[in-house]
Amino acid sequence: MTVTLLLGIFVGAVLGLTGAGGGILAVPALVAGMGWSMQQAAPVALIAVAGSAAIGALEGFRHKLVRYRAAVWMAIMGVPFTSLGSTVAHVTPQRWLMELFATVMLFVAFRLFRKGRSDNSHEHEDRISNLGRLNPKTGRFDWTWSTIMLVGTIGATTGFMTGLLGVGGGFVIVPMLRRFTNVSMHGIVATSLCVIAMVGFGGVVTALLHGVVLPIKVCLFFTAATALGMAIGRYLSGFLPAHRIQQGFATVLVGVALLLVINATMGVK
């Protein structure tokens, strides 16, 4: 269990340092450290990531940052697509899944590198349209058809990627809400964590309904270690510049993505 504990602390520390996006490392960490296939690693990773996201979401609720109606609508749309993604994952060759995961990680790394070069003081500068707008009087979304379609599409995409790759989906939710709504960045992250928690737990239930048998002991150890690591990461984040954290995370993603491609090419699980 030592390996499981170390992997959990590592993943949790990255989560604490980077926010929701750090959960993308949970599956490759389990694949590399435990020698599992991605199909085996995904539900275990989801339990840990969803649990950590739930803790962050509760903190967001306490500060009234979560757009809970949008989060619930995303989850309603996301959970059925989680089942679809899980079904696709179980009939997809391991090599293809690993290559797809590597592509996703490289995409996230590219966005982080690009964001690091931009002026982060202008929070809304890259927003091309407000398909979903918060009403300045109520602080809530004006639920037009464009808002309903936007939020539902984000939820469905998040659910599918959650089922397919076992990732939380923060890399989908955060940039989409940032680009197409006028929600503050703190609100986006809090809402994203809420969605990840709901869709992630939905993904675990879906996996169980598909006959997946979870290694309970490993799940408990990994989840507890992830929570501990997240506390450590949050503490360390107060001493490190945000742009350095982003650059470091992006570099790690590139390295892990290249290892996944090498393993997929060599036929190693």
C-alpha cells in the first residue's frame, strides 16, 4: 500500500496546487504506479478526484461562489453521457485510450503555457461572447435558451470525457465557462468542482452498474492519501507564484503525456 499512498499524496498535492485540473494526473499515476489498465484505473481515480472536488465545492458553497443551478443542470446532462463514455472505453483498445489521454494532456499543457504568456490581470480579455450571463441584480444566470444549451453542452461533454478517460472534466468546464460566460474565475472554479463531484460520483455508480469490481482497500487508501496531499498542496500554494505553478504543472503534463505515448507504442499497460 506504500505505492498507493505515495501516488495519492502526489495527485492530491497537484490538486491542491492547481485546482480542479490536477485530477487529470490520477489515472496515469495509477496506470504507471500500479500497472493497471486505464479501464481499471478510471473508477478508482474518479472516487479520489470526486471526493477531493466535493471538499472544494463545499468551501465554494460557504463563500457563495457556486452557481448551483448551472452545476445541477450540467450534472443532469453529464451523468447519462458518463455511461456512454464508459461503454466506449470498454470497447476501445488500450493503446487508443492511452494516446487519446496523452492528446488531452498535451492540449491542457498548451493552454497553460499560453495562459502563462498572457497578461493574467485582464480576467475577461479572452471572452468572445457571453452566451450565459449573470444578472447583476440577482447574481444568477439569466436562463435564456442559449444559456440552457451552453450549460447542457458543457455538462454532456464533461460526462462523456469522465466516463471515457476517468478524468474530472475541469479542463472542459473551466475554459468553456471562462470563454462564454461572465462568471468570475473564483465562481467558475467553485462551480467546476461541484460538477466534477456530482458527475464523478455518477461515473463511479455507472462503472459499478457495468459490473466493475472496485478494490475497496486501494480506493480507501488512495482517496485518503489524495485528501492529505491536497491539504499539503493548498498549504504550499501560498508560498509559490501562480504562474510558476502553472508552468510546472504544464511541464509535468507534457512529460506524462510523452510517457503514455511511449507505453502505448510499446504495448505496455
